Amino acid sequence: MLEIISGRSVKKLDADFISDRGITSHRLMENAAQAFCDWFEKKYHRNDRVGICCGHGNNGGDGLAIARLLWRKGFDVVVFLVGDHENASADCRLNKELLPDKLPAVSLIDEDIQHIEFDFDIIIDALLGIGVNRPLSGDFLSLVKRLNKLINVNKIAVDIPSGLPSDDCVQGDAFIADITISFQFPKYSLLFPEHAGFVGHLKVANIGISQPFFGQFSEGKYYLQYKDVAKRHLRFGRFSHKGDFGKVLVCGGSYGSMGALKMASKAALRTGSGLVTCLAPKCGMGVLQNSLPEAQVLTGKGENELAGSMDWESLSRFDAIGIGPGMGTSQASSCFLGKFLENYKGPLVIDADGINILAKQPGLLSYLNENVILTPHVKEFERLVGPCQNHKERLDKALEFSQTHGCILILKGAHTAISLPNGKQYFNSTGNKHMATGGSGDVLTGMITSFLGQGYSVENAAVCGVYQHGLAGQIASKNRLRGTIASDIVEAIPRTYVLLKID
């Protein structure tokens, strides 16, 4: 598992600890610089003029190593030194000593910053790394303000934009990057939507450190990648039949909102469920039978919404249930959900209006348990827990909610966060902005419900569902971009199995 180490950089780890494992802090810095330069060389031309701003800490050491390597590759590089380089960190001093004599290195103080011409095609920010715990000040603040005013310049941040704290929300100014290259794992605060304008396009460069090395510094936050997901999948044999792939029920829909139930149900089918049944109000029978012939359809007693009672004991024949898409929040629907939660204790996904009903009737939260997964988007989540000042507070409250109620909570968005009752949080690496379209969340509900029905643990169903949902969105939007709709994501689900090599 690739872990987000909040508030501590691998370059700041105890030197003896690193040495015991055959890795020096300087070697880690060299690996990071080489990974950066490998990426940089593929993207930019040697005729581009490159200005690299280096502080006196380890982030500055990264910048100095990058400057040396780029200069040796033939790039036109100038280094700007800011801060107290007489008392720089050990690795920063070493990399300064390793600079070639012919590579220009200019020390800047406030007076210089105000008047110097930054005539460059590319500016690389290596001023301050993850150790920032207060607003920028002095020469660093002056330089960052000056750099942010530059136009027609590509701006790249090394590891984290200077001025951003690694595990909190920014207070004051920070470097505004077009691209941020983070090493081995994205720092926690790079995942906050409030920081998107500073981070720009986020890339993560592997610096060749094995996961067990990082695992010892776990603070319970993990960044999901391909290798983390493939191993969580169940495998089925050649004699498996549709019963082995799970019988799931998807409940929802109301007059004018039957499409949400259809998309969730079709997503469950595309994810591999053997049998999918829709439970809808009576008005949905014709719509669902005609548009989704692979699914069975049951109707409740309500004409335009799920309402009244039903044979609750019959729910036990399903391996998993998803409820909420398009069901509305009327009094009748609310009563139906209450009776449903009272009678069904199996694997369950609650989404959309199901969550909105929980927010209106907090007494129903007592029915949540270890078999339940909630999948709110930001507004639905804040209806549950109240307004949040920033995304960090939102993530903290998501984890607290999960632990308090013993369920899994999936907070949807860029880098969707999965909070578990055991204190872990997983952050997704797949997906893109083109998935911000109506019905995308319903697709996720169907996918997770399908995995639960196939026999996956609630944790693995959540992880596989979130990761493959994002992957399907990437596949679907490749040639459609802004024209991507939720149905495109559904149709891309099978391709995710091909990429993951899951048959």
C-alpha cells in the first residue's frame, strides 16, 4: 500500500534508521531529483531557460540536485539561493557543493527580489518543503509573491508548492504551480480541493523505495494504486454459475427519477453480478423492463415512490442491497427506508436520497453497522454532520462518523476518501473532472453493491468499487472529455477488468 505520510518527509527520517537499510538521505534526494529530471526531459526542450529557486532546507537540496542534473543534460539553468544557506541542512549543503562551477548560482535577498528580471520559460519552486507550519514571511514571501505575478512562464513545484503545509489548510500566500511533482506519494494537503489552485496538475514520481520502508510510519492514510486493488479481487473458477456471482437488489427510483435506479442496476450487471433485481415504485415497471431486460423488476405498493410495507423477510434471499438512487425524500419514502433498515441487516450500500433521509431523521443512524457503506458527495455529507470550514475538517469528520457508527463512509470527489471504523482512510488515485456529471454516483452505488453481492468484504468492495469507478471514468472520457455521461462510465466498467487482469 502506498502511504501518505502526513507531516513528515522521508528526507527527514532518522539518518541512522535509513543507513541501517542501506539507504542514505542523500541517495533518496538523488533518486527524487533523477525521477524529476527524467519526467522533465520528456516534457521540455533544452532551449528552454530554467530558473530554479532553492531554499536552505531539504526541499532546496532537491532543487540543487535537479539543477545539477538538468545542467549536465544540456539545459540552460540558473539557480537562485534564498534563505540562510550558511546554516543549510546537511544534504542541501552537500548538493550546493556539488554544483558545477559554471552553473550560475545567485543569492537573493529582498532588495534583489524586487528588481531582478526573471526572464525564464520555466520556474521551478524548491524553496520550502513539507516542514512549513506557519505563513510565509521575509524573503520567501517576497519571492513567492513575485513569482506568482509572472505570466507566460511554466511554474513547477518540487514535492509541494512552497507555503502549503503538508497536513493542514494554507494560511496566507503560497506558490501557484502549474504542475506539482510529488515524490513516492502525494502529500496529504495536495488532495484538498482548496489547494487545487496552488497545486495545478499533480504528478507522483516513484523514487524507488519499497513499501515496507514507508509502512513503519503509517498514520492510517493510504493512496490507492493499481497494485493495491488487483490483489483484493476474488477469483472465480470455470464451473462458477450466476449464483456464485451474487444476487443483488437495487432499491430506488421515483416518478421522473427512474434513470438513477436504472444506471445503478446496469452498473451492478456490468461489474459482474449474476442476478440483479430492481425494486421500484409501480411507475417504474415499464421503464425498467424495456430499458434493462437483463434485470428483474419488483414493485412496491407506491405508485410514484417507494412506499408502504412489503415482505421484509424476502430480502434475506439477496446477497447484498443498494438503496437510495432516485428514491426521493418524501414522508412515504422516509418511512419505507426506516422499515427497510429495521428489517435488513445484510451487506448494504446507502446512497443519494437514502443519505438525505438519514440526515433528516438522525434516529435512523442507530441502524448503521459494520455491513453498511455510505457514499455521500460533499453536500450530502454536510447534511449528515453539519457545515465544514475546509476539506481537512471534512475528512476528519468523515473518519469520526465512520468510527462512531461502525460503518464505512465513502466521501466522493476528486481523490475520493474511504473512511473505515478501524481508523484507516484510503484516497483514490483514479478518476478525473469529466466524471462530474449526473448519475456518476449512482454508477458507483451499483458497482459496490455488486462487489458485496459477489462475496467481497465490505472493505474490499469499497476499495475495488471506488478505484474501478474512477478507472472506468478515465476510460470513458478519453475520447469524450466534457461530453462524458454516466452511461459511458457504465459501459467502460468491463475494460477496467482487462486493465487489472482480472478474469
